[in-house]
Amino acid sequence: MNDNNEKQKVQELLAEMIAKYDYGAIISHDWISHIASIPYGTNKYKTIIGKTKRILIKKYSKVLESVKGIGYRIILPDEYTDNTLGHYKKGFKELQRGYEVIENAPITEMSPEGLEIHRRVYDRSTVLLASMQGARAELKMLNKRRKPAPITMR
């Protein structure tokens, strides 16, 4: 049997088995390692988990978060928004790092062709970063928990 087909079957099986657990359940590394017949901590294990997570969200609408040293937890429905914002925050940090690189590039030492490419990328990066900052502020505002108004007796 093809190694890729075997990996895909393992990922599908893991996803199907994990999907049967309730929200909040902890799935241990030992259990996953046993089911997948792959030692925990190996690159193969990490690859299988990454792809299993994608299957879980797309096919079963369940998300795993890491529980350090133990395994994974199926997040609760009310945690999906915070989880999403965490991913956006990581992405935004990478955009900022990229912007720092392009902004501090040694333009005086670039060739005319390199400088032209730099200017186009820099211009687009500036617009992208500004857009992301606006979206980030808006998402923070939308995610704020609003306390219900206190009940008052008349």
C-alpha cells in the first residue's frame, strides 16, 4: 500500500474517533500515538496531528488545542471565536515582521530593478498593514463580552 494512502487513512480514522468525543474532552498523546502507531514527538506524529486537525474542523466542526505535556483538548463552542482571534493575532504579528523587513531594507544598495520591486511591495505592504490594523481593532471591539444590564426593582 502507498505510504500517503496509509497516512491519509490514519488521519481520517483519528479524526473520526476524536469527533465522537464531547467538547472539552482531553485526548492524550499516548492514546493518539497508540491509535496511529506513531511515536509521540516525531515529525511524522506532528504531521499526522496537523492534518487530523484540518479534517476535524472541516468535516466535524471540532477544534483541538494543545494541552502542554498531555495532549489536546476539544475546545468548547464558545471558545471558537477566541481561538479564531488567536490565529489572526499570530498572522498579524507575521505581517508586522514582514513590514519591518521591507521598511528597513537597504534600498541605497539595491539595483534599479530591485528598487522598483521593493517600492511596489512596500506600497502594497503599507496598505495591507493599515487594513489589518483596522480589522484587528474592529475584531477586538466585536469580541468584547457585554455584561447584561443589571435587573432593578421598581
